[in-house]
Amino acid sequence: MSEQTHGASIDLRNLVKRYGEVTALADVSLTMPAGEFVTLLGPSGSGKTTTLNSIAGFTRLDDGHILVDGSPIEAVPPHRRNIGMVFQSYALFPHMTVSANVAFPLKRRKVPKHVLKRRVAESLALVGLDGMHDRYPRELSGGQQQRVALARALVFEPRVLLMDEPLGALDRRLRANLQLEFKRIHRELGITFVYVTHDQDEALVMSDRIAVFNHGAVEQVGTAEELYERPASLFVAEFLGDSNVLPGVVVDSAGGRRLRGDGYELALPDDAAVTAGTSAVMMVRPERVVVVPDVPAAPPASGNALPGRVKQVIYMGGIRRLEVGLAAGFTMIAQEQAGGESTVAAGDAVLATWHPRLAVVLPDTSGDATAGAVTGALAE
């Protein structure tokens, strides 16, 4: 698409949207630099789709401002915002061919025929649909229909592309392939992508940055690595990836600051920003937990170790997951890479171990955190 321009910056300032007594957006502010791939991630009802629809112009705000390249657009009707939109449902016209579907936005804009023909061809080539111009949507697979929807959203060369869970209806393998296609297209065009999903894997794979939504507000914004390795809240820690959560009270001891829970006492990482006497939670990712046989030799003084017994071993191809029922009364999950598996098996007495520096400690503001393994699937 030779005439493609660079992406536009988006600045969301204090967005508020209410539906009766329900607050869908509660003072949402978020800056998206031009050309970034930003994913709005969160559970259903968290405000991410309302935010996307507000940018598109489909939702009227109660308060706040949306600026594109520094210019407010709240009063601009949707069809004049020059923003592309891809829906989960594809929204293709069943009576139109692929070419006619893709050409529709250009015809609405009264683009000359010779330019229209060229742009349709370029858009279909970009999404890998050469040779399918004359087919109808009913003759295409779900993945192909999604590519047509993407080509239609890009054909008029918008500087911003919005996508509302566009891969939700596709199978896992196809979703994985299209995630890489979206990354390639974003890289080639350089426009600003804003992508909505509740799927943590999609967010981790594709995004330059991720904004995690919760109860109509942005909980944390950062790169995939920042959010995964340094979550700012227990909600982010549990929503983005699997985690083992251990609550307790911070205490000072001769061996340093520790977290005292029900049946365990754990060494804290040196950079833990919690004070003695406060409630906190330690979050440990399953891949950081090493399971070893419970033998008389004491674990390393620098590490944490909790005794238990292997309840189940789950083979998952490239990895295997161990469910360890701990003597403290809850279950921890450990994850091992293929080729580096331990020798432990179901029924074995073991120690679940990890180095304190591999854990994240957060204040327990809820006061009701429960020890145990939490998977990303549960957060959905």
C-alpha cells in the first residue's frame, strides 16, 4: 500500500462513561504513541471494549477527551474519524464478493475507479488473499473471512486500526497464525493498532504495550515483560499468566524480613517494598518453582522450600506441569521444560523450592487473598 502514511498518536484523558448506575469507564487515561501496537486486556465488563468504541465514535462519553495527533475528536462523527475497525463477527456483506466487500469503504468515499482497483488489490495481497477476489464470504473459511475484514479496514489507509477481539471465533492454531500475521502487517504499515482481547497469550505475543483494565479503570500499562515480571497489583499478577499466591504478614527476623503465613515462613526478595506488620502476598510463577525430592539434606539457606507431595503430573508436550499438595494445606503449580524434567513422579514426597529474588511481593490490599495456584484461565 504505497500511499500509506505513518500512524497517529492517541491520547485518552479522563474518560467517563455511565449506563444508569453502572460506571463502564471510571476516569480512564492512556497515551498511545504513533505507530504502537497497544492491547487493551481485561475480563468481560472491565471497560476495554467501551474504550475502543469511544475511540471509534460508537459510544458517546459522559466526560473526558480523546485526542488524535493532538486534536480532540469527541464531536467528530465516526465516518469522519478516518479510523479502521475490525469486529469479531467479521461483519461482511454476504451478497458481495471479496473485492466488493473490500472496495465498499472506498466507494463510500467516492475514490476514483483506477485508484479503487489498485488499493483493493494491494489490500488483498497484504493479507494473503490474492486470487480470491470473486469469491463470496460463504465460500471462505473463518480465517479467510477475518482477512477480508482486515483488508476492508485497511483499504482506505487509516492511520489508526481498532480491533475488537477479532480472533475470538477461530481455533487455537489459526489464532496463533493470525497473531503473527497481525504483527507482520503492523510492522509493514507502521500505523497505530489498538487491539481488545481477554486472551493473555494474544496480548503477550503481539503487543508493544498492554493496558490491563479492571472495573472500568486502567490497572497498569507496560510491555509484556514489565507486566509479567513486575506486576503492580495482585489483579495484574493473576490475570497475566499463571501464578502461585502466598499471603501472609511481613515480619522482621534475625535472618531478614520474611512473610509469615499459615504454616510457612518465607524469605522476601531484597527489593520488596513492604513494611513489617503489614499484610502482603508473594507471587511466584510456576516456571520459577523447582520441585526436588524431599531428602534429609536441608535446602539452600538462600532459598524458600515448602514440603509436600506430588498430586498429579500433566504432560503438555514441550512442558510438564506438577501439582504439589503442600503440607501447609494448599496446592502449588510447578512447570518444567521438556528435556529438563525432574525425576519426581505422582505420589513422591517433595520440596517446592524457589529463590526469593524470583518472586514478586505486593501489598495485600484486599485482605482476603487465598494461598494456592491461580491460572490465567480462571481470570477469564
